[in-house]
Amino acid sequence: MGQVGQEILARAPENAIEPTLDRVARVMELMGEPQRSFPVIHVTGTNGKTTTARMIERLLRELGLNPGRYTSPHLHDLRERIVIGGEPVDEQRFLDAYDDARPFIEMADRESAEAGGPRMTFFEVLTVLAYAAFADAPVDVAVVEVGLGGVWDATNVADGQVAVITPVAVDHAHLLGDSLEQIATEKAGIIKPGAQVVAAVQEPEVMQVLLERCEEVGATAQAEGVTFGVLARDVAVGGQQVSLRGLAGDHPDLFLPLFGRHQAHNAALAVAAVEAFVGGGEQPLAADVVRDAVAAMDSPGRLEIVRRSPTVVVDAAHNPAGATVLAQAMGDSFTFHRLVGVVAVLEDKDAEGILAALEPVLDHVVITRTTSPRALRPERLGAVAAELFGDHRVTVVPDLPDALDVAAGLADEGGGVSGGVLATGSITVAAEVRTLLGRTGSAS
């Protein structure tokens, strides 16, 4: 897949968005509207989108359906983003989809250039390939995660029968706006006429925007804490024990092998979304389906233990809201006598906000960088960290592999046996630490 992968990656990156669906819609039209050949569960929000999409897909598979799943970004391999029946799209199917779509992509590129516009972006092309592969499979339903925002996101050429809204917070402010209302308005764009909307707990101003959109287009809203949610939760070995309320019934005493209160809420959101999809929210999912699906849920790169002695946990938190949830989860689910952070942040992110959220739970922080060309220089990030942590709690190590070794040594200081390392700040950190520690095979 090498040459094709390079062709796609050479296009404008996924954070380079244009406020138009014209190019993707044009390719879909030329290809016979493949995104209309299957129902869609569309997922947006600020944090938790990928995990919630994975959870929804796992429940659908437990029901005996053949789902497609489109998520972003990937940890290790481009094909992780397009999953059919629980497996990343195989190389031949990916190449076939690209061969089928290439002439139409080139036509859209030419038409855009003639109008003074850019070529299709990397994310737009990949979205086309996902919809084409899902139609070709065919899948029974596609679980589609928004790339950025909602209204103008490439995925929005499809109409979701169910729209899932994870918690909304400020992120990508330079692209989506710096107020919650602006960001919520962008994300509400995936709510289509007649859809069922399943929304996590939101700030009041966000929920107001979502409800106004539902009223405008005749969609039905289901809100966490009102019609579904988490009834009970206890920390357990290897995860947590949870009781969930779905839209049509309760599901008590489930084992969820993931850490953090937020994962219980993601699971409740997923159950509600699937109940909305298969029974219009009127028919509860079978107890054994929910029990078995929840017990099999995973989320690579999200509060994931990738090594023991010392324990190394990776998490893809990349904004202050995500870092706050991560800090809460570390305190809730782990009992380290000493916790050392390994933090690298991309230059367009709120580094100060991320570090401030992590400061209360980290005894020491090792500042570094990943191989991403967008990575913030360690010296700059280290200066920000020193303001928050104090110089004595900050070490700057320019290369991530060395930073991981330094952090492991710091975690073991004092001879304790329960030191831990938390590597976070971007999905690139999670991916590169997973690779360094040999955990590249379970990110599908």
C-alpha cells in the first residue's frame, strides 16, 4: 500500500479544513452516493469520540450485525481508521477502493482548481474511501466519527440516523471558535431531520444549542442524566464494575475493562445510541448482549497500561478538558506512591492548560517531544512547565525514548514498588510510546 499511502498523505493534512462539503459531495455524486447505501450512527464531540465509536461498534457486533467503523486519527497504521466487522480494512480492499475513487477524486480536484480552490485534503480522500469500502462490503451500519467540528466535516455528506454528542469543550479554537456556543453550533451540524440524538452531559449553553437544533430539524433528543446514564460504579481489578441505564431498560453489574469514570459514561452513551438505532429507544438490548459487549470493550491509547514494573500508562489527552478527565481518572483508578509524567504537546494546543490540569497528580514531569513536525519545542514547553510545577519538579529530555527511560528511573526513586509513568499530551505520544514498548498490534 506504500505508494498509495504516500499519495494520500501528501495531500493537505486533516487539520487544514475548508468550510465546504462541495468536493466530497461531488465525488460521492460521481460514485453513485455510496454513503446512502447503509444507515449511519454519527459521532461528534470534543473528547471521547473514538472510544465511544468503538463501544458502539462492539455492541453492534454482539447483536450479530456487520458494522463499519471510521475513526481518526490512527495510532500506527492508516487502515486502523476504516474497520469492517471488527478488523481494519484489508490492504487489497483499501487499494481497490482507491482505484475506484481516484478518477472521481482527480475530477473534483480539477473542478476545484478551476474555481480557484484547493485539492481535496487527506481527510476528505480518506472519508471517500471509507464510504466506498463500506458500500462495497457491504456493512449493515456505519459508525462514523467526525474529524473536526460537524457542519463542514467531510463525514457530514452522510445523514446519521442517530447523532451521538460526546462532551463538548473548547478545542481547535482557531478553527471552530473560542466559545462553547460557537463550537456546539458546529458540532450540532450533524443533527439531521428526523434523527435521534443521544447527548452526553453538557454545559448548559451547549445543551441549549443542541436542543434548538433538534427543534429546528425535527430531531428527538435523549440526554444523559435524564433518560439514560450511569446508575452505579465501583473500581475493580482491571477496570470497573458499572450499572447502566439505557433508553429502554437497566443493565446492572457489568464489568468494563477500562479505567476512569469517563469510560463508564462513554459506555452509557454507547448503549443508549445502539438502543436508539435498533429499537428507536423503545426496546432494551438483551442482557447477555450488553454484558458480553461491555466486557470486551477496549480503547488503545486511552488510559492504557502498556508496561509493568514500573507501570507505564499512555493516554491521548490533548486539550485541557481531556487532561482534567485524565487527572481525575488517575486519582480514581490507580494508587501510585510516585507518578511521573512524560508530556509532549503539539504547538497549536493549549500547553499551559494541559499541564495545569495534570499538575495536581504528577510528582514530577519529564518534558519531551515526539517525531511530529508540529511538536512544541521541549525548551518552550519546559519553561511553561517550570512556571506551574517549579524547576525542581521538571526535567527536559529532548528525545522521547530517553525521556521514557528517565521517567522510569524517577518513578522508581525511593525504592518503592508502586511508581508509575503517565505518558500523555497528544495521540502521537500515546502511539510512539506504544511502539517503543512493543504494543503496536492491538489498535484496530
